[in-house]
Amino acid sequence: MVRSRLSLVICASSASATEVSYLDKVDFLRLQNGSDIRGVAVEGVEGEPVNLTEPVAEAIGAAFNLLHG
């Protein structure tokens, strides 16, 4: 039995060709810790800016789905 699976990934695009989208500026490798993803999702720790935002988490999830979905 062969099963196929169709995945839909929605990516943000910018209105201007000179404007860089938010996700293009994210250093995803800085969130990598071995085989884990680690980041700061909520403000509150001095000196640690939020770097694991909802769009970043969605992009990571979409990429994982493309690779393993």
C-alpha cells in the first residue's frame, strides 16, 4: 500500500523587494542545542531577549513537517 501526503506550508513575504522579512533575519542555528531547540519565549530574564517567537516556532514546525511529515 502506498500512501501519499500533501503538506501545505505558508511562508510570510514582504511587500517590498528591499525589505527583509523577520524570519530571514533569524539565526536559527543559535536556537540549536545538540538535537534540541532552545530559546527564550517570554520576557522576564534580564539580559536574555525573546528569540523563540510564535513565527519562529511555526517556521521550525513547518520545516520539521517537510522533513519528517
